[in-house]
Amino acid sequence: MTRLTLAVSLLVAAGKSPDGVFTDYRSWQHVKSMVIPDKANGLYGFHHVFVEPKALAAYKAGKGYPEGSHLVVPFYEVKDEGGAVHQGPLKMLAFMRREAAAKETGGWRFGAYDAGGKVMALDVKAGCFTCHEAKKDREYVFSEWAAQ
């Protein structure tokens, strides 16, 4: 059983279906958007970062995420129409869940669903955590709160 499958199994056991876990993430705080237009880049897409309310203070401080808190990042296709960049259809929904038991990945469970809500098979240590390690000082979270 992969770590992602285990994480999803735990959510299902807690009474949450994988396709319903993050149905309300759009009501969370939107903290960042970015576009990676290069299709050769593994993170290609139009991204938005959402932080759930219980994690917002930690996100602003750059540390102190409470157990069970989530960050969700939907990835969309990039559409270039006449020089204007727009988000296209949803490609996947990635997430991070703060879980102290996830020692190999800095206390976070990483995972993703495809556009249809199906769990994506990922090597979360190589495919997610190795990049996030660069932000150890911010508890492995890339994006930062932008003071207005």
C-alpha cells in the first residue's frame, strides 16, 4: 500500500470520501496563484494555493502548522489566447496534510487527485518531498504570505 493510498484510506475511515475531502477548499483563504507555462516542467500548469482556516495563522508566520491542517493546490491547463494567459481545465488537485507521523516527509502527507477525483499514484518522497525539503525553515511550504 502506498503512502498516498494509506492517507486516503485514513480519510475514508474517518468518514470522508476522497472526492469529498476538499469540496470546500474554494472557501478557504486563497494565498497565491502562479503559472508555469513550460509543458516540459513537472509542475506545468496554472496553480492556485488555498489554506484552510485552522492553518492560516501558521501560514502567515511560516511555521506552527496544527496537526491535520491542509493546503490544497489545484493545477489547471494553461491556455494562451491572443497573448492573454488563462486557466484551462483542471488537471489535478494536490494537497499537503500536516501529520506528525509522516516522519519521512517532514511531518506532511502529500497526495493528489486527477480531474475526475481519482487518487493519483505518486512517489511522494521523490516526487513531492525532495523539492519541499528546500523550505525546511518554513516547515516545507513553498509559498509565503504576501504582505499587502
